[in-house]
Amino acid sequence: MPIAHCTISPDLVFKVETGEVMERWGSLSEQPTTDMTINFVRANRQEGRPYLIIANLFLPSVWSEKSVSALQLGLAKALSESFSVESQNVLVMTTILSSGFVVENGREVTW
């Protein structure tokens, strides 16, 4: 259940097919894309240090440190490469979710 919520610069919105990002992320992180989700939202305004892409990655706590690393680094690289932006313009922040802190289909999900 890797889920990435990506806020992207308005200039990048139509620059790439989003399916390409998903496939690249799966390949780079060596994970199947069947349970991955990426949401893309256009940034209307940004203040402070500028980033062209800011991604919040949500992962269940069952992932090993090695897998978490592969998923977050893979996402950063997939976004950078797919949108043709330098890596310093991409920020990925990872949140680890504990069992029971996800509701899907009206039920708490535990692992």
C-alpha cells in the first residue's frame, strides 16, 4: 500500500503521463505497482524554499528499512526523471503508518 501524494508546480502538470511515473517508481524500488497509488495535485501557490515537486509518501509499518529506503529513493528519482527536473527540486517526506491507522472499505486495516 505505498501511497504518494504529490504536489507539483503548475508548469509541470501536463509535462508527463502520470502512468510513466508509476511504472518508473515500481521499477526503481523493485516493487510491483499493483498496490501503489500516486495522487497528483497542482500547487496554486508556494512560499518559502521553492520545490517543483513535494511528495508525501505513506507506508505501513510492515515495510523493512531497506524497502522504505528503496521506495522513497525510487519515488524521488522517478519524479525527477519523469518530469525532467533536478533532484534538488524534489522533496519526498515519508510517514510510517501503524497497524489500525488506516480505514479502507469502511474498516480499519490491521497488519
